[in-house]
Amino acid sequence: MLRCLSRKNEVYRKSRVHVNYNLTCNFTTHGCFYVVDCYPIGNAGYECKDVDHFVNYLGFCCNFVC
């Protein structure tokens, strides 16, 4: 990233034009899990409801494109 910034700053100092920075960004997930409420209903059966889905995000990353 520092090499990209120094090249763009050099262009800016010489030409005095606005310099655009191109970024590619993405995010990744680390994992997920579900929480479900289940109640016994007899005869070895269960009734399940209230399903909640949780996701743990690992991070958000942006890369400069020079």
C-alpha cells in the first residue's frame, strides 16, 4: 500500500490533478452457528422453533489497485 501511495503522490505533485485510488474490498466469515429452542412432546419426539442464526465475521479487508 505504501508503494502505491508514494507513486500516486508523486503523480499528484507533478501534475496537480486529482488522483483517484482504486480499492477492492471484501470480507470473510469465520463461522456460524444456530440456536434452536426444542421441547419434548412425548414418544421420544421434540418440537423445535425459534431458530436463530449467528455469524461471526473475521474481518473486512481492502486492497489498493495501482
